[in-house]
Amino acid sequence: MHGLTTYHLFKIGEVADHSSLPVKTIRYYDEIDLLIPTVERSELGYRLFRLQVFDRLSLIKRAQSLGMSLQEVKEILTVHDRGQLPCREVKHYLQEKVEAISQQIEALQSQREELQRLLAHWQDRPPDDVLAQNICPNIKVTDGSEAVGM
């Protein structure tokens, strides 16, 4: 891409090669309007991309790697396309991701504690009367929170 002017138009295969994204993905991004200001059509209907497409694709890949959805990315790009700096929106989405991850960590810690409790009271051979009524009594919920034998 070195030495190209901003007026050079790229075919979709060239964009795929330079961005390391599949052609199918680039088509999809275009179809959901993530690439609007950087793509135009040739007389034969082929997609032709401006140099700025690489910045957009880079942002899309980075934002997704940080957990953002394509809808969130679209909202960020919409702000950018209005000529505004989208950093406030990006920060908002990143704060939401941190909160969601914190909640996931708490849920996973609770699940780990429950699994550890189950394993601490595990019976390899529960009593026959309990076996007759349960598939695996060690994990059967009895009062909404505990398994048999705990």
C-alpha cells in the first residue's frame, strides 16, 4: 500500500489481501453499512474501495477483539462519519464491557464454589434408597441450592 494515493481504488480481493479478512466478511460489512463512505460501485457493479477502508477495517477488528458488537461498532462509525470524534462512545462501550466481565467473573466464582462444595461432599456410592430415586444424587437439587449428601 506504500506509495498509493488516496484516490486509488481497491478491488475487494486486494482489500482482503491487505486486511487479512475474507472477501465474504468484507462483503458482509458493506451490506450492513459499516463501510459506506469508503466503497463505491464500478459501472459493472463491482465494489471499489478507497484507501480509508483499511482504517475502518482495522477499527472494526480491534473493537471486536475488545468485545464490541458490530452494532456498537456501527454506532461508533456513525459518530465518526458525522465528523465527530467517537472516543466518548468508545469509552462508554469499554466501560460496559468491564462491568459485564466483572459480573461474569462473579458468576464463575460462585459456580466454582458450588462445584467445590459438591465435590467436597461427593459420595461415590450413595445409599441404595437414595439411588433408587435419583439418577445422580450427588448433584440433585433438594432445597433449591444444595445436593443430596451435603
